[in-house]
Amino acid sequence: MADRLRRLRERMAAIELDGLLVTQSDNLRYLTAFTGSTGVALITRTEAFFVTNAQLMRQAQQQVTPQHFIVLEGKPSLFEKVQQLVAPKNLTNLGFEASDVSFNLYDELADLFDIGLIPVTGMIEALREVKDTDEIDSLAQAAKLADWGYQRLLKIVHPGMTEFEVVNQLEYEMRQQGVTDFPLPMRLLSGTRSALAQGTTSQRIIGGQELLTVDFGCRYQGYVARLTRTFAIGLPEQQLQEVYGIVLEAQLDVIANLKPGLTGMALDQIARQVVTKSGYSPEFGPLTGFGVGLTAQEGPLIQAGEQAQLVPGNIVTIAPGIYLPGLGGVRIADDLLVTVTGCQNLTQAPKRQLISL
């Protein structure tokens, strides 16, 4: 936590921010390790406070490290307590997380604080894009659980089951293996429904000679691994088999080039070149990948227009897809850790050829 606070304070100093209110739940967990539902952190250039309600004080005292934060009860309210902390510190301004503060809450803050309130966007989220050793370990374990889940799925699924029946059984068994929760609903799309890029699991009965796509994120110790695989029951149409090879080639080309210094835009273009030369550019998805961490989708993004360069410690999901309405779709997604010299695959579920059950 000390390094995270140090890096945050460097960013605060760069924009001459004296203090920062942290309210967004994932950012609170990142900075404090607190997993409860109610809390606010006050970060200044030299001090850090965590304020929660009476019901969650015991949890906060157990989770929030006293070496880095002073834990206090929010009496008479959370923000009134923060105001009491701010008043004697001679701060000239106070940042707040613009994406998490409602208009009503802003009005409350404006009434409480007689210093400048500065909206801040993406400051902590940018820090979260670079994972430390503990975060990498948690994500690697989540990835192993995702791999286990896919292998188990291949044993569970068979014609005559509904998509929901398969998903319900798989989620139960994955929880038994140590998965904490699924931050996104697990998606199993069969037959022509596999062409729905944002489709949801349904009561459709799984048949034969068709594609199925499974897409899920599973959480372990707070961190989310993503995995997507397309497989078949029987042999689907030849065109779909060819599309599988194109998507796989696009993903493998991106992975082969993934290293520090490349931009999300450049990596997205690598995937699109493969798809375009095969004639499926209109059916390609809107982005090639994104970061994962405390949430199932965060920065850095791998898409057109993204000019930020990747750095060691980024963990990204490379997830190209081609979707053919009325026929079917293919998507393959893996989690990659950006290293000093290239990248490391965290997910290892089989994909080198279309699996036909």
C-alpha cells in the first residue's frame, strides 16, 4: 500500500492537488484493502485517513493497515467527519472522483468545504493499470481457475441441455474450486446465438453441428481473470471452421507482438489486418482487448485511437471476435501479463484448433 500511496501523491503533486477524497469502491479497495460497502478515504500530501460507519469499524480495523491509514468512525456522518479532518490542515483545494460523485453529493460537499473542490478523473484507475507482485499472483491464480472452468465445461455440456443448465452447473463447481464470484454474468451462446457479441445466456436447448462460445470472468482474492473460448458440438459449417482459424490467427499475431512500448491502437491494427485480408472486416468486433484487474474490464484498452504505450505490469485480455448474424460467431480471449521483454500468457486453456465434442 505504501508504494500505491506514494505514486498517488506524485500524481497529486503534479497537478498541485493538496488533498483527494476517494469514494469509488474499487479504488478504495486498491488503496486501503477495505472490502466493505461504506467508506471514504482522505489522502493529503503527508497523511491518509479512512472513515467508515460504526457497523463497519471492526472490519475496517482488520483490513485497513494502520501503518498507512488512520481509521476513524464517521460521526455524525462520513463527510462531516472528513470536514473536521480537513478544517485544521490549511488545504487550498480538495479533489473528488468526478465519475463517482452524484450532483446531490457534490452539493453536500460544497456546503461542507470552504476550499476549492476539484473534479478528478482516472487518477487512481491509471495507477491500477500497472500491477504489483501481489496483484499478479492473484490474477495468475484466477486465470488457473478460469482454465479449470473451461476444461470442466467441456465435460459438462451435451446436446439437450439448455444454456442456463450448463452455466448454473459450471458456476457452482467453479465456486467449489475457490472462485469468489463472477463479476459479469457467465455467457454461453450456442448455435446462431454465438453471433451475438453482447448476448446473454438463454433457455435455448443446445443441439449438434453448431458452435458454442463461453465467456466469463472469475474473481479470486478480489482480482478478475477473463477467458473466452469457442468450441463445437459435432462439426459446424465449413465457413465457421474457417472463421475460427482467422480469429485464432489474429489473436496469436497480437500476442506475438505484445510488448512494452506498443500502443493499444497499434495492437488493434495488427488484429484488424488479419481479419481485413480475410474479408471479414465489417464483422469484426469494436475492440481487440482491454485491461483486467479489480474489475472485469479496465484500462489499458486495445482499440483504435488508443495512443498510450503499454508498460511492464499491465495485464490485458486479447479478445478478437468475428460475428456472422444468422450463422454464428467466434471469439477467443486470453489474459496476458506485459513483461520487460514481451508478454506471458496467464490463461492456458486449449485453443490451437477448434475443439469438436
